Amino acid sequence: MKLLEDRILKDGNILGDNILKVDSFLTHQVDFKLMTEIGKVFAKTFESLGITKVVTIEASGIAPALYVAQELDVPMIFAKKHKNITMTEGILTAEVYSFTKQVTSTVSIASKFLSQNDKVLIIDDFLANGQAAKGLIDIINQAGASVEGVGIVIEKSFQDGRSLLENSGVKVTSLARIKNFENGSLNFLEADA
Amino acid sequence: MKLLEDRILKDGNILGDNILKVDSFLTHQVDFKLMTEIGKVFAKTFESLGITKVVTIEASGIAPALYVAQELDVPMIFAKKHKNITMTEGILTAEVYSFTKQVTSTVSIASKFLSQNDKVLIIDDFLANGQAAKGLIDIINQAGASVEGVGIVIEKSFQDGRSLLENSGVKVTSLARIKNFENGSLNFLEADA
């Protein structure tokens, strides 16, 4: 997605060897116009699959997932990373290790929102090691629902998340694929959409 | 907002004496159509104030805040509740105690996203004790920006959050105001919009 790649080059900040900050338009401050375009591209990619639910994980996945859900005209569910006293019964969970935050979280979705008839599209802001998406796939499988695809805004293609997901039989569509970081800049692989 | 009140009565679940779960359309599964309408109502309420930024707090505030930002055609910023290794410099923080989650969090916004020229609208899903909104006001004031108003989707009017905010000089607009819970149901006060 050229609009996204251009925005990453313009407004992204590279920290150290392999951290890309996109906090001015995706992960902290959010540009709804870009989210709208992202929603359209993902919806076009997945529109033939009969998606019934879009699932993401709090918090940075919510904005792109919401606009994908809007374009596909289905509900969006965001998995919770933290326990809440109002979530008491019927919870599906998976353990997810975040390399960025260096903690293991119990990710959860209320079972009442997923059924075996659901065809689920997973949307997330970043794919690196694939642990978050893997946890969501685990939860969706527990519900007996099918995962029809994974849509990623920014993929760190030099990490093994994509192959982890593809090896489990899930199709991955990434709008920007970072091949590597080099001298404070970055190179892209050809994106999937 | 009658559409919202009707939805709360139809799909909300009351737990115990004072907990309302709206996880089927706002806090876990999200109905983008309702969010779109909520965005329109808040935008109409605040459109004359020259709002330059919408600020909320992760995670359940993101969806309504995003649609308000869309209607006002400004960026949305979601404050972070959790430390992240990519947030390193220039952070404005406030301590916020959550009665629901029973923990104190350090809420933060990168200072580069707020300036003294900003006129900020705070949007949040719930107002109960007002601690989250108070923390956001504190952060926005640290940046020298002005808080032009607080927009709340669901207010628990029997708790003291609204008076806390109004006593600090901030105008509060709530789309649904819960007067009390009674025999497993609830009563509304007249909403602000």
C-alpha cells in the first residue's frame, strides 16, 4: 500500500536497530483518514470470504480493525490483555509474550462473541514474532470458528511471525513489509496489497 | 441520545449493584454504526469550539473517540496506560486509579502531540469517579493546551465524577446518564445530547 509506505518513510521514526515508531499516525496519535484507506484495502482483499467478525487485540489494533469492520459491515471485537472484574464468565484465553513490552499477557475474548459459524478476519497493527496473532488464532479455534485470514498494517519481514502464521495454514496480507533497517532508514519488500 | 439509551436497555447487562456491562457494542465487541452516530452527536455538540485534537485513554475510549475525531476532522490521541520501551522521551504523565480494575496506572501522552495552541476535546466510554478524565486534564494542562470539554458515552450519575470535573471548570456532555440501578434494571437521568 503505497500511501502507507510513503507515510512510514515520512513520519516513522527508527529507534536502534529494529524498532519503528509510528506513533504520529497509528499507535498513539491516529490519523482516521489513513485508517479509512487501510480499511478499504483490507476489505477489498478479504471481501469474497464471507467474513462475519473482525478480531484484533487492544490497543493499537483497534483503529485499523474498526475501519475494516466498517467496510465489511461486521462487528469488531478487541481481545483484552488485562483482567477486568466485569469479565467473569465464558472467557477464552491464550498466553501471549510481547517482545516489545517484555511481558507475558493473558489475552482473552468472551466466548459469547464467537461461534462455530463465524468466519474471522484478524487485523493487527504490527507483525513481528507473530505471538499476538498466534494467540488470537488459538482463541478463535477454541470457539470452533474459522480464521479466514490475517491482515497486518506493518510487517517486520526479517522476523519470523509471517512464516509462523503461514506454516499454521493462515493467509497473511501485509500492507507494508519491512525488509530491513539500514543506516537509520528502512527498505521495503513488495507489499501484499 | 435515545439510540444509545435504547441500546443500553436492550443489550446492556447489569452485574451486582452498580456495574453495567456494554461489552456487546462498546467495550469489547464494537458496533461501528453506533460509534458513527455517537461521533456525529459529539461533533455537533462541540463543533463551534475550534477543537484541534480529540484525546481519549486506551482501550475502550478509542472507538468512540476515533469517530468523533473523524467528524471534527482532527487527529485522535489515545493516552497509554502501560509503559512501552518505544516511549522513551518527552512523556507527560498522570497517576490514575481505576476502581473497576483496582489498580493505579501511570497514564501518559507523548508531549510532541500537544501544544499550547491545542484545543482539546476529551472523549471516554464511561464516567464514574472521574479519575481517568482528571488524569487526562492534568496531562493536557501540563502541555499548556486547553480542555474545551469532556464527552462521555455513559455516565454513572450516582458517582461523583461529573461534579469533580465540573468543579474544575470543565463542561461535561454525557450521551447516557444512569441515575441508579434498581431490581436488575436501571433508570436514566435526562442526557446532555
